[in-house]
Amino acid sequence: MAPQTLTENPFTLGVASGDPLPGSVVLWTRLAPRPYQVGGGLPPTGSVSVGWEIADDDRFGTPVQSGTVAAPAADNYTVHLDVRGLETAHVYYYRFHVGQWTSPVGRTRTAPAAGAAVSGLRLGLASCQQYDEGYYTALAHLAREDLDAVLFVGDYIYENAINAQAGARRYTDRPLPAVFNHWTVTLDDYRLRYALGKSDPDLQAAHASHPWIVTWDDHEVENNYAGDISQHNDPVAQFRKRRAAAYRAYWENMPLREAQRPKGPDMILYRRFQYGGLAQFDVLDTRQYRSDQAYGNGWNYPGPESENPARTLTGAAQERWLLDGFHASTATWNVIPQQVVFCRRKNTTAARSRLSMDAWDGYPASRQRVLAGAQQAGIGNLVVLTGDVHVHYAMDIKKDFNKPASPTLGVEFVGTSISSGFDGVDKPADWPTMTAANPHMKFYNGRRGYVLLSLDAQRVRADFRTVTGVRNPGAPISTAASFVSEAGNPGLKRA
Ligand SMILES: [Fe+2]
């Protein structure tokens, strides 16, 4: 359709950038004059030509590059522009045009040149933004941080039927259409769920302020799914159809390259980023290829089923890719942004205790292969970054979690949710037990927020940021605790 026929503003869902490489970054937007309608208020077929520009300053006096890009109906009128030939380690501003309409301005940053000396990196770690459980206040604060990139490690949407009465949001300013009151199953359902989340001004601000590197967890498809196996054991063919719809909507709505575009129910989301010689990021997908959870999905006693060495959380191909990447790595820090808790968490102080069968605790052989591979490759500075559980944790990764004196092989920072779980509390009911049962657990906090990570040649530092609540908008942010781990001497210390 001709751009001049767009009589309503199509830029209702903001702009985004992501997957920064040396001199290259993906720019994203979606045209949706009516975001809460199937199709967004645009025709079901065709394409719109979208103008774009990228510049050194937000006034766009002399754009360094500009052009047009197609937003096809087949991609729900989304744009995934892979801009190349940019400077390395450079801040840029970008925007889009259609007819009389201009998008908000986004700010992004390319990655440093391969092998470049990088003095420091600052990253945000965020996850779990259930729309109906609270405002995205933490993302408004994240937008104002000075960051190289945001790592978002899953549960960008939730597939639940939204109960507007029970939810934490006040919908009086923008009534919630009835379409959100059922579970997401179809492509239209998933697309609408992204539109709902992306209509939030705080989420738009966080995307417009920094490039994002994303991976998913379960709720982008279905709670606790494992590969082809749905939570309620739906017929596999039926679930693969649902997964294909969910993956397609995910790709459409994230600042990802063509290489990640799904083929039916398959999408290669694990990928690697280098920030000069300072850090290598191996972004994992721990949902698509995993064995089914042992002993059900919840907390249960480990046994022969969970300890079966044939079980995998990553799948064989991704595991090989990860271990090969360890061997090839020359970076000071090896960072693994991923979904589910890596360190052991017992929920009693007894020797035999239940563990989360959905986390790495339910796949101990898989965890041991990753740790053994890291050790064989001489990876001394391993940092695992996690989401999923809606609380902050800081934990030492132990060679043997049953022996507190065994070597510390790295550190894990688990970031709490943006809004999932409503306001939260500093010390949840199980706080005394969890901290006593797991001596490698150095910090636990149950508020909403995100983690600020700073890396340099000497140390990694995590600032656990929390807001006082998400039931009402506008809560202030503060730092609940800060930890460091030194390069060459892994182990958490209070900063
Ligand atoms: Fe979550």
C-alpha cells in the first residue's frame, strides 16, 4: 500500500535495536495504527516502504546512512534492518518515516572491533515482564542507565489469559480488549500479546535507549514446555504448530537478524557476541532442545530419571557449539546469558532435598558437561546470567555443590523480574531456608528490578537494582546489594 494512504500514526509500538556486531546493528520497528486489532489496522497482504536514517546525533543533521526498507504484511509489518558499514564501538541515533509520520528516535551502539582493547562494559540484565502483574517501572529506570547493551533472558510475554480485574494494572486509561482474556495459541494471539506489551511506554523507552540482546524462556510459547513436549502433553503435531506460531511472532517482534528467522517450529536463537578482547557472550536457548523435565515440572527429589546422563538441557548441537566456543575464546570474561537457574538450589537443609526439575538442577549431567568443558578449555572467568525465577540471587558456581570447600568455577547472577509476581518482598518466606541450605548462595532478594553488570580487566561487578513496587507506577529505584568477582580468582565478595 502507498505510504501516503496511512492516515493514522503507524508508530504506536516504538522502535528497537539489537544484536550489535562490530560496525553493525539491527534496527526494528512495526507499523500498527491500531495495535490491539488483528493485523494492526493494515491490510492482510501487501507491503509498505519505510524510510530510515541513522546519524551521529539525535537531530539527524547529516545522516551517516539512510534508505528505504520493506515492512511486509507477511511479517506483520515489522522491519528488521541489518545496518552494516558503521563505525565500531559507536553510539548512533535512528528513526523511521512513513508518509507524513515519523517514529520516535532510538539510540544504539555498535560492538567494538574484533580483538580491540575494551576498557569496560556496562550491561543491564532483565527478564520476566508479565503485563498484568505490574507496571514496567524498572524498565523506565533501565532506560536511563548508561549501558552498552541490555541482555533480556526470557519471558518477554506471558501466554496466560489476562484477568483485568485481578491484575495489578489499572486499565481505565486504555481499556483491555476482550481478545486478551483467553490463552495465546494462534499466530494472531501471539502477535497481539507482543502488541500489548510493546504499547507500554516504559518498555518502549528501554528499547529506544539501548541495543538489546534477547533470548527466550518458556512463556514466549507455553509455561514449562520442553522441546516438542507441552506442559499438558498436547499431541506433538498440535504443539509444534503452536510453537511455530509463537516463534514466528517472537522473531517478528524482536530486533533479530534473518539468520534467526524461524523455519516452521525451528529457530536458531543461540548465538555469540564478542566485545573486543574483554568479553564473549554465548547466548543460550535452554527450551527448544531440552529433554522433558524429570519427575514432573516442579520441585522434586533427584533420582535416576533426573540424573540420567543422556538427558540434556541444551541439545547436543548447542552443547558442542558452546564447548567449541570455550576452546576458541580469547576473551577475559566468558558470559552466558540464559534462562534457568544454573547453580544448585536445595529447598531444605537436609542432605536429601527437592530441587527444581525445570532448572539445571533437573539436568545435572548437562551442567557437568558444560563445567567440564569450560575447565578443559581453561575458562577461568565464567559468568552465568539467568532469569526465570522472579528473584535476585548471587551464587558461586561450585565444582561440587555438596562440598562448600570445593573450587569455585565461576559466578552466577540471577536477575529478578521486571513485573512478574507483583510487588514482591525483600525476604520471601523461604529466604532463611534457601540461604542456609545453599552456602554458595550469597544474596537473595524478592523485589522487582534488574541487574547492572560492569566488566573490566580486573573484575565483574553486579548491582542488584530494585523498585519498591509495581502495582502503582513511578516507584523509585535503589541498589539492594552489590557484588564483585575478580578476574582469575572467581568467587563473590560484597562490593
Ligand atoms: Fe517468568
